[in-house]
Amino acid sequence: MRKPMAVANWKMNKNGEETRQFLRDYMAQASGITGAEAVICPPFTLLATVQQEIGSPAALARGAQNCFWEDKGAYTGEISAPMLKELGCSYVIIGHSERRLIMGENDEQINRKLKAVLQCGLVPILCVGETLQQRENKAALTVVKNQLDKNLQGLHVQPGQLVIAYEPVWAIGTGVNASSDDAQEMIACIRSRLRELFNDELASATRILYGGSVREDNAADLMAKPDIDGALIGGASLEADSFVRIARIIAHG
Ligand code: PGA
């Protein structure tokens, strides 16, 4: 059984006081959400605050939004997987389209980062997805398959140690989400590619999320699909009320 996930991707938002307020609101409202795993991915600077406020990852698990592939050394400005582990992270988002497109991260770098995260015993949340132009050119399936092949090359991964998020670039932060049918189609293809690259056990155990303008009013429709195991939520995760409501929908989906 794949436990569904509600993952908050805060991107470059919030300061310490806003984070403490979010966590107070979240803890006041989130009791009883047992059917989904809630994960919060704040900026690096706020991970220690989250760890101080919420000791147990069982109440709210933590993730980072990126990391470097080396454990330590002369890499000014970078943060390693062991550093994130020390701050209580269980997850690391890798290959988000904002990093691929704005920071120019390439498939080889993403592959190295995935290996470093796994090596450290953390679970990567690998983001894949096509641009609008690629979808209009009917290249979406090829683009995503290609990302998977390159990003996952040579990975030693056990069932349950990998999460994938399908995030069509044109749906991120635009208010235009993929239809549940299109998301299901792509996510089923991702699962079958995992079967080919690894094995059936890994493909069946891997949680595959949808991300891109997930809100309260479209979450139920998306979660009703058999292969969609949760959501990576940007804008709608910044308010505790809306994140909790979406997490509840995911838990019951
Ligand atoms: P969004 O972002 O929910 O604001 O579209 C999702 C993401 O980029 O992970």
C-alpha cells in the first residue's frame, strides 16, 4: 500500500515568525490526518525552526528543496544531504523545474544529487515534467521518459525509497492545473517506466505525486485517480488552513 502524501513546497517564502505561526495553526488543525503523510519543505534557513517547533517527524515530516551531491568540501553556498539529515529532514526535492530552468540544473547533476540523497538514507522527491511547448508538440511523454531515464541512471534504490512528482511546467503557479485524466495518463506512464528501469516491486511501491496549481477545489478530482498518490503543493501550501484542507482531501482520496 502506498500511503498518500501532501508535500508543501514553500519555495523562497516565509521568515521565522511566519513559520512559527504556520506551525501553530497547522498543529491546531491537523489532528486526525492519519491517512496521508504531510511533509513541509521550507527554505534551508527555516529547517532548524521547524525542527525546534515540531520535534517528531511523525507529526509533520520535513524536506529540503534542493541539495548538493558532495557531502562536504570547497563548494561555497551549497548544502549537503548529511547536513539536511542533521536538521531532521527525511526528504529532499530534487530537479524541480524552477531549478532546471532558472538555475540551469541538468540531468547529470540531478542524477548525482539523487545518488547523494539516497546514499545518505534520505528519500528524494524527483520532479519531472514538460513545458507547454513540449506538450503542444505532443512530446510530453517522450520528454518525461527521457528525464526519468537520465535522472535515474545507475541508481541503487529500494522500494519505498523514491518519490516522484509529475509537475507539468505550464501548470506551476499559473492556476491552470493538468486535467485529472492527463495527470493520470502521465503518472501511469511514469510507473510503467519504473517497472522497465527497475522492477515491478519498486514501481508498485513508488509514490508518484502530481504538482502544479493544486488547490482545495481540484484535489479531490486528482486524488480519485488510481496512480496519483498525493500532491506537491506550492502556493496553496503557504497558508496552514488551505494546506490542512488539501491534506485531508488527500488522506481520504
Ligand atoms: P504551485 O507550485 O502549487 O504553486 O503550482 C507547485 C510546485 O512548484 O511544486
